[in-house]
Amino acid sequence: MICTHLSDRFAWVKDESRFLAGDWSTAVTGAPVLESAAAWLDCTIRSRSPAGTHTLFVGEVQASR
């Protein structure tokens, strides 16, 4: 079952209280990591390019699991 409550929270809550839901830890880089995620990447943004109504980001992976 896919739970949308956490993704909706991050879409609409813009302050630090959005992290009050979910089980969080910290990556070696200091980035917050959702423990129940199947996988995650922490990246440094290397470039941004407009793509229609969106922006394409290219990142260099600093940490993953």
C-alpha cells in the first residue's frame, strides 16, 4: 500500500514541522533520511536546466543506501 500522507505533508507544509511525521535519521552528510524509504540519494546539485514548465536538476551523489 502506498501512503501519500507524508508526500502530501512535504508538498504543503513548508517549515521544519514537516519532519514531525515519519521515522527520520541522518545520513553521513547530515541530510535527513526517511528510515522506511526503499532507497535514497543525497546529491550536490551540479547543474539546472529549464525543461518546459519544469526544471531538470543534475546532481553528484554524495551518499546513498
